[in-house]
Amino acid sequence: MDPQLKLLRETVRQNQIEANERTTKIYNAKTTTKVPKFKIMDRVWLFDPSTRGEKLAHKVMKKFRGPFLIIDANPEFHIYKLQECSTQKIWKSWVHADRLRLYCSDRDLFYDKNNRRAVRANLQATRNGE
């Protein structure tokens, strides 16, 4: 091959490698994933994708089970060992953080059908300044 052509080819190849490294560096700088912030002894909801029964049952079925208590954690892989709060049973397998949502008891009490009257009375009392 002609020496000038060989030199040109080598320069183009080097420019491609440098451009690839710059693009990789910029892409890796963008973090789009959230690091889960669950701690041991936190209460969480567990996503349950299973739908049994009628055809459109998934539209009205509850998507989360629980609450569960986190009893062990492996932060390297974002997996957690859970214990069911109502039955005290320990969940057999580790659960990834993508399937968990933090349990908020105040919000859940507000939407509880059995507790609505008490919550409304409490809200009216605070509004009236009692």
C-alpha cells in the first residue's frame, strides 16, 4: 500500500477510537437508574404481577401485596429478604428492589375503608382548630 494512504488510514482509525472513548465517557456519565434506599426494618409493599380469574381481572386487582418487613439486605445486588408483617412468615426467596415500594402507613390509613370516618373527623377537627 502507498505510505500516504497507510498514514491516512491509521489517523482515521485513531480518530475513531478517540471519538468512541468520548462518546462512551459521556454516555456513562448519565445515570438513569435510581439506587434503592431501603434499609433493614423498613416496611415495604411487594409487587405481585400474577392475575388469576377472569379476562380483565388485572384492571381491578391489587398490584401490591403486604406490608412486608425487610430483615436482610444485599446492597451489591439490590436484593432483600422479606418477612410478612401479618403472618410473620419469612419469604422464601430474595426479592429485587424493582419489585418493592416503601410502605407509608399514614397514606394507607387514609385510604382504608374501615378508617375513613376517623380520618375525616380528625381532618375536620384540625381545620376547625380544635
